[in-house]
Amino acid sequence: KNEVEQSPQNLTAQEGEFITINCSYSVGISALHWLQQHPGGGIVSLFMLSSGKKKHGRLIATINIQEKHSSLHITASHPRDSAVYICAVHAHNSGGGADGLTFGKGTHLIIQP
Amino acid sequence: DTEVTQTPKHLVMGMTNKKSLKCEQHMGHRAMYWYKQKAKKPPELMFVYSYEKLSINESVPSRFSPECPNSSLLNLHLHALQPEDSALYLCASSLGQGFPEAFFGQGTRLTVV
């Protein structure tokens, strides 16, 4: 079982729709990232969360630490939002080392005009 | 400056070539990472450097050789690669051990012919 599960894997919606992407994880974490990757491109960090909720423009990210669950919402979606959205967690490391991120498989979002 | 800069953006190399990927950041981050990402897959951690010392090697073949000559620079030396090594190679950095915020570069698209 993957430590980070995302749903849905693929999502196609019409311009203007409200979008929700979900992420569940099974390990203790110090932080959760929502990342955006356009086709063939690098990764852009949208949010880093350790509790509560963050908002940036039309994007909102929430996390429930007790339920080990996070959501990314896009309001008034636009074709330029089409991308792969990746949930990644920074797991607790009792050794204190820098051990990178554990990634979900990503959600491929297409917003049609 | 909140950028992680990777060069080159694209690289085509033969199986007998020797080439290097470069990653640079000037944010004072002391942890730097190499990830490999195959098409439609999440990134996979290859190496972690912490304070210029190799902290994690995720059982990567020796044809990939990382180097961290100083706190701002991370190289990945490539030699005798195979076609299946073709992928997007991503560099990331974070403040240091236990600091989860990560900044990603745009990646190097590597094709081995």
C-alpha cells in the first residue's frame, strides 16, 4: 500500500467548476506539500501545510492531521489550471536526517473551455 | 532569490558519453536532493546531501555519481547510461535537516540514445 494516496487519478471538468483533489497518508508527518507540474515541466510548490488551511488566489488547501487527510480546492477553474497536482509528505524521521519527500501518484487535471 | 536552477534543460547523450547535470541555489539551504521522474510517475528520490555530505543513496546504480562541491551547488555525473535511464531529473533544496519546505528546480529532461 502506498504511504500517500491521491484521488481522483484523473479529473476532467469544465471551466468555472469548483475542483477538489484529495490526499490521504498513513505515516506521521511534519508537513504536507501540494505541488503542481505542467506537462514536461518542473515542479512548483503551491502549499506547504502542517495544520489548518491556506489560501492563495483561487487555490485553497486544508489538512486534518488527526484524520491524516488533505484537500486541494480550485475555485473558478480555468484551462491554465490543467496540470498534474501532486501531494507529497515529509515524514517524521526519528534519525533527524534530511530524507526527502514521499509523493502521491498525482492527479491529472484537465479543465476544458 | 528563491530559485533552484538546473542546467541543462534538455540533454541527449549516447550510452558511451559522460555528461553532468548541474543544480544551483543561493537560498542558504543546506540539504539538496536529486529525484528521477519517469513519464506519468511520481518523482523517486535518488540522493540527499546534507551539509555537503551524502546523507542518503537510495540504491542508485554507480553510473550515477553525485557531487556536492559547495553548499550552493549539486552535480550529478552520468556515465555509461542505459536508454531506460531516460527521464526528468529534478533537483530540490530545503533549509536543512528536519526542515520540510522544499524548492524544486525545473528539471533536466534526459534522453539516452
